[in-house]
Amino acid sequence: MSDQRVLITQGQQAVGSDPDMVISTLLGSCVSCCLWDPDAGVGGMNHMLLTSGSDASGVANFAGVNAMELLINEILKQGGQRNRLRAKAFGGARMVAGLSEIGKQNSAFILKFLEQEGIVCEGHSLGGETARQLRFWPATGRVMQKVRSESVVEEKVADVKAPTTKGNDLELF
């Protein structure tokens, strides 16, 4: 038997109960929550780009809350029970020095959400300065994490002068 792999990216989620199902994603400053009901053997994972923020009018959005509720509701539809849910949380790295603290904010959100909802967080790997690759088996709650070796990118902007010639010096690789 081979694993049934499902890749999720920013803003997506996947839920299932097949013992051969593996959900995978790659995280930087984004966070993912792996949720499962160990008794029902069903679970899922999401990939949240921004967990909170505000629009131009200053009104806060609830992107993280929405993403978590969608994940929970899909698990419940497949036989899970909210009071039995278990969680593991990942991501929230600081990928670009000096850019923002979005990874830290995402990490704080997920831990606070789980605490407020009374969902036991059995473990987490949040923060740091490197990307993470995840594989999650939703039927069992098993997670494998591979931490990438790259470190924070230092963003330096040099003075750029307008080109004096026509054409494009862009080189693609």
C-alpha cells in the first residue's frame, strides 16, 4: 500500500479518515494546525497565511478564526467530536529580517485559539527562522516535520539609479 498524498497551500485545508492519507505543506511565516479526533480516526490540516489583520477601514478580519472553524466543522461532518479534538501547531517563522512580525503573530494566534476553545495542543513547533515541511496522517495524528536549512534572508535595498539604456538587464534562471 502506498500513501495517498494531498498537498495543501496557503488558504487551503484537507480532511480525511483514510489511514493511508498524508496531508503535506511547506510553511514559512504561515501556520498550520493539525487537528484530529483519535477515537473517530478523522482529522485534517489547514495552512493559514494571515491569521488576523484589518482592512482599509480598520475593521479587523477573522481569517484565522474562520480557517479554524472551517477545519473543525469539516472534521465534525466526517464523524469527529469537538470535545475529543487534539492539535499540533507548526510554522510562524521569521523568514525575512526586518520585514514584519507576522510569523510571531500567527504563532500567538493559534496557541490562543486552541486554549480558548479548550482543544488540547499535544505539541507545537513555532517560530524560529527556517521553513518547515510537514506531513500529517489525519487518521492517527502522526506528524513528521523537516526543518529546512536556510536561514533568515537579510533584506538590503541599495540605491538604484534609472537605467540609461533601453532594454532589460533581467536575467532569469
